[in-house]
Amino acid sequence: MPLLAEQERLIAQEQNLINDSTQYDLTTQLAWTLMKDWGNITLPNAGILLINFAIAIDSASGGSGGVRIKVGSNYVTVSYTASQTFQIFGTAVWLAAGTYDIRAEGYLVPNGSTRNVYLQNFQCGLSALNDTVGSAVQTYSSGIALTVNNRTTPAGALQQATYFVQVYAVTSSANTLLNNIGQNQTNGVSIYVDGNQVNWAEIITEEDYGGVSGKVALPFSVGYSHTVTISKNNSSTAVTISVIASPWILPSSTNPSIPVNINFSQGSTLYCMLEPWYLNTSGKFAGVGAIHGVTFGRADDYYSSATGADLVEFSYMMDIVDILNNDLMASGLGGCIGVIAVDAR
């Protein structure tokens, strides 16, 4: 029997548009200030823009700083640090075809010997994945509905797609917060999928009276429309949002996805290649099994699994374990599935 493989990440369509290792230094205090304007990028077609960068401050004496990224006329993500060690941030957003200016702005809160915010290793580029749909960065006005169509892969039919949501929210002259389930904060922003409130996978608040950015990355069934809605406690809060839905985007580790309903001949070997997407996280995970009625962790829930940074090749010969009684599950916010394959027997 043959090896049946499918590359889900369309790397021939990807482009590294900006790759700037320069370290930029901000000394202006208590005001959002331009750190770098890289000029325009152009997307010939609608698609995904990946962003990755690192920030630090110059002293651990109690100061802090942040950098926010603007794409065209929209702020899309925020970072914050109180560390001298460079920390890496990133995101992915869906953009309509067109030309966009890319810039970074910084904010410094000085204290003691803290007098600089640093930005370095900025990258942005185009990414492409099979079976992926999106709603372009926009000022939120009403629910956003997306459907990922079902189809059959070498490993079985698609089962779930991760809905990856990037939000930036700001309220004039006031702090803005993101509400998790059960919270009702002043100037709070809540997110719902199909009418049910969900928790944010990431929340980063700007310095001073700034905005806040957040991510959601949750799996939902393919073949159905799923609607993302925003609720604001203050009607004057402005929310910018992008939504991407794909079986090949990895969700957060607390909500692993089942990208395909594995279905092939017993005794075959399943392969799944995990890749860095907008982050090279060490938390990328793939495994065959299922979360048990009483769980004792991954070591007992999965008959075989793999995790790590960089490229992670997971493979498992399903000889004694029943294929139809197990799931391929994957997670790792910031990563994606690049290849799926079956060595059929």
C-alpha cells in the first residue's frame, strides 16, 4: 500500500516580507511614540499576515514598556515587558488584498535606571494553509460568521477547525479590559462563539490609559457556520477584530483540536508534522488517544504523542490500538500543522 501525504501548509505561496534584525531604542517617556515605520507591504490576494518581534527594557529597577503594531490604519497587537530579557510576541491576522503600512510604536514607564525600551528581530510575512477562510481586520460592528467546508484528507475527513481571533480594543481616556467568563469589568469586552461566551487565550494590556489586545483559538466542527460576536460594557469602546478559521491552526493547549477524524486501515502509520507559525513555541503537541473520563495527564491519555519547538514530526503505527476508537489531537498556540500523512497497510 502507498504512502499518502498532503502538505497543508502552502509554503510555495508564503513570503517573508520584512525581516529586520535591527535593535530600535525608545527613550521618550509616558507617550506612545513611533519606533519604526517599515513602509508598505502589498498583498496580491486576501490572506494571512504573520507578525513576530521581541522587546525588552534596559533595567530591572521597576520600570516597564510596551510595543504595539499597526497594520495600515489598524492596531492589531500589543506587547508588554518589565524584563531585561527579550520576550517574543506575535500574531496572525487576515487582510484583504491591498497595500498596508507597517509600523511599531513604543511606550516607556521609567523607574530608577529604566530609561529605554528595545524592539528587535521584527518579521512579518504572508502565510497560506489549506481549507482556510478569514474575515479581514476591521472595526467590529456585528457578528462574523465563517464556515470551513468538509473534505477528506489522506488520514480521514476533516473534523474541527480552529477559530483564531485577534482583537484590539481601546476606550478614550480610560483603561480597557477583556472579560473572561463570569467577569463584568469597567470598559470590559467579552467574546462569544455561537452565542456562548468563551475565555481569552491571551490578554495583553497597554501601558497607562491604553488599549488591550487578546486572542482566542478554539476548535469547532467543520461543515457548519460559526459566528464570533463581541459585547462591550461601554458603547464608546472601539474594537478591531480579525478572524481566521482553519483545521491546520493549532489552538491553545487547554482546548486541543481534532483536525481530522482518523480513518484508515488498521496497522497503518499516521504522520503529523507540527510547525512554528507566528511563534516557535515549545508547547506544540500532537497525540493519538483521547482525554479520559478521569485524566492523569498526557502520559496516560495518549498512546503516543510528541511535543516541542521547531519542526515536530509525530508518527504512530496503529497496530493494536483501534483507529476508530481514538482521536488525533493537537494544540500549541502560535503553531500549525504543516503535513499530514498515512503509510497505509
